[in-house]
Amino acid sequence: MTGARGRLGRLTDAVLGGARAARDKARELRDEFRTSDEPERALVAPLLPGEEIRYVGLAPVRAPENHRAGGQLADRVNAELAEALDPRALFGLLHVVNPVAWVDAVMTPVRVVAGVLLLPGRAAVLAANTLEAAETDEPGPAAEPRQPLPLTAEQEAFRALFRLSRYRPLADQLAEIAYRRRYVFSGDLATLAGSLLLFLERYTGTPLVVTDTHLHLLRMGRRPDPDREDRRRPQVLWSVERRRIARIDSDHGAARLVQFPSTIVFDDGSWIRVVNPATRDDQARFLAAVRDIPGRRPTA
């Protein structure tokens, strides 16, 4: 009887040991899958011929909600008016003298970095392929019937690309975005930082890609589970040449999943604060990819 119990104990130990080994191997493979960006590099490479891909983010970057670095732009005296999002109050706070001219100025850096607004059809297709939520360009059920505002072909492409309402002036809607995000960027949408902010504001699932010549923002989506087919079809939403990045200041790193914040400063003087959840490996890859760009780096 004792011998039978001994054999049963050894068998149990062997089964448990095998289960632990299998579990550890599965965890190792899962961790490697999560921290390696090779699958993403393979997907992105055909989009960027001639560029050396140095980093593909594994999580979407975003503009933080409550960062106060740009608080100097807040006008405490007019805060109550501004919070009501009265465009007249917002234009005053944002020093917008001519809203019509301001819309054209805001479109300029988007033309430069995205290269889509001069081709309204292409912009409309991109917008149609990246809709994520309910349409925002229809009046609400309780609203009085209204006619769409007249827009040029390029303005309509701009509106479609950023899913703005066709029933409200573009200037009013842009002013609301600029005021709401004034704490996380330099405050002027008619800049490189402002154009990047517009894409971060209107699209999710957008990782950064760093190459030897450019910084790109992609529409790609999250990586599927290991047992599912990867059907992602990445699209380039926004691009800027590396030479136009004056510096990148990254705050800190960590061994666990954290909000990894960085401030990107462009040569036009504009800046934007971005964060993304990133493992230590992902952070290290990003910092290595931008090592030749001036800026503050986290200590080891």
C-alpha cells in the first residue's frame, strides 16, 4: 500500500511539474509576443518603402486629459464663459481674430504632414475607413432641422477626415478642440503639434512609428490574440520628417506597464505632450529609435 501511495505521489509530482513547465513556457511565449514588435514591422514595412523602420509602438499614443503644463493659456477670469464653450469666448481666449482665416491656417499643417487634403476623394475614403463611433455630422433628434453649411471640396475633405459636424461652423468646432486640449499642447492648432493633436483627438488605436527619416502616426488597431489570424491593415494618418523634430523629452521608464509620457517639440516652436502604455522593452526600443534627437531621457 505504501509503495502504491509512493508511486501515486511521484506521478502527481510529475504531472504537476509538467503543468508548471507548460505554464511557464506559455507565459514566456506570451510575454515575447507582447514585447516584440516584429509582427508590426512586417505589416508596416510595405507602407514605407525606402525607410528604415526603427520602432513600431505596441500601444496607441494619446494626448493626456489632465496635464497642466500649458496652464498659462487658461484665463481664470473667463473660465466660466469658456467652459460653456461659447465660441465667442473661446476665440477671445485663443486670440483668434478672424475665424475664417484661422480655419485655412489650421488646414495648412495638415496638408503638409498628412498630404491628403489636396486630394479630397482620398481624404473622404480615409475618413470612411476609420470611423469608430456613431456619425457626428447629423443634427440630434431634438434639434431643429438645419441645412448643411456650404463648404469647399477641400473643407469638406477636412471635415470628413476629422468627423466634424457639417451643421456647425468648422471654426467653432476647432476652437472647442483647441480650448479643451490647451493643457497638453502649445495652444495653436495651426502648427505641426496642432495637426498631430487633431489626429490624436479624432482617432484611436494610433501607434507611433519611428523611421530613419520620419515620425509617423498609424491607424492599425490592437494586435490579435496569438490563436487568431492577424488581419490588420495599417494606414498612415500623419507624418513629419525627423529634421522637423527639435527635441523629445521623455520623463521616466519602469519595469512594469506604465503611462510613458513624452513631450515632442517641433521646429516651428509648437509642442505636444503624449502618453502611451508601454512595457520596459517597448520604452527601450522607442528611446533607442530617437537617440539622435536632442532631449531629456529617463535615467536607468
